[in-house]
Amino acid sequence: MTTASPVRVASSAHGDGLFASRDFSEGDQILLEPPLIKVPRMSGERRDATYDDVRAALLSCDDCHRLLQDPGIFFSGSASSCLVSECQSWAAEANWDLCGQIGYDRSVIVQSLLSLTFNAYASQPGNGYDVMYPLIAKVHRYDLLYRIMAKANHCCAPNTSVTVPEEGPGELTCLRPIQAGEEILVSYMGLRMLAKPVGLRQRYCYDNWEFLCSCPRCTADVDDARCFSCPE
């Protein structure tokens, strides 16, 4: 007997999205998923990943051919994306034999790199871990790409938290009641950035993922990061 998936991928207002297949209560585990690919960090204050790292990660990935045959399963930026140009330049300078080894041309490899750049999650330490443990969690060390979790869209008031360990499966956990059919929304930024005013949050989203956040919190009449509750 096949167990029904707790989530499903469907079209949303922002392209593909992740939706609940059943009701969830606060604290429920929504999904456990092993990463498709894990590479040294490709984002953040500096890039640690080299093309050798990416090549090794692709070749060790059980689903490597599926990813390369259809890199469009993940968002990979627009034609005018600055990251597209950056990855193309990086690919042009790379000295590797991945294309010959597995039979794909360089443009497909570039699309796969863009899939990582736009969709991978930062490992913990990172993703808010630095707020809880600021002395030991200065930077994340890996970027991990998940086939299903990558479909979750961003919201500055998420209903789901993301846990991305350096080893083992990633996890989605319900933060508040979610009804069947409701979109599962996560935060792409850490807790510190979530506490910033709307303009800074939107700039952060654009600089890292090339979209302006239009979630209910960012489009509200009052910026909740710039106001205080009045005492009764």
C-alpha cells in the first residue's frame, strides 16, 4: 500500500509552490527529505565551492542524470539575471571534464549550477542558527538542494520552518495550523533579517534570489518592524 505524500507541488501565484495534502498542527513534522546534492557553500559572504566540488557532487548524486536532463525542474533565473552571466563566466573559465564524462554540454551544466544557486538551502550553522548560537555559527559551510523542499516559496511570516543539517535529511516543521490545500511557506532568510524593516528584507530577497517579496507582511499598510505595541 502506497502512503500518500504529505505535500504536493502545484502552480501558485509565484510559479511552482508546495501545498499541504492534509491538515497539520503546530509542531507537526511535515516532511523529511534527503538532499539531492550537497556542495561547499555557493552563496554568502564568499564562495567556497569550486567547479571540482560541483563536478564531484554531480557525479556522486544518484539522480545526477535526471537533474541534468531536466534542469528546468528548478527555477534558474531569468535571461537577464546577473547570476546567469556570472555562472556562464565561471563555466567558461572552468577546467573540468564533466561534460565529456556524462555526455552533457556546458550550457546544461550552467543550468544545473543555476538550479543550485537559486534553490539550495544554507546548512546549519546558518538559517537563523547564528541567532541562537552566535559564537559558534558564524557562517554556513554547505549548500544543499532538495527536490521537494526547493519548491516551497518564501514569506516573511512563514507557516513552516526549515531545518537543514550538514548531515542527514532536511525537515519542514509546521509553525501554525495549516489546512489541506494551503500553501506551505518558508523563510529564505534568517531570524535577524526577518526582524529588519520591509525595505531591507525586499532588497535582501532581490540581491540573493532576484525577486521583490510581496508577501502579506511586506505589503501591509504598517511595517511591523518599525512599530511597537502600546501597553494597556
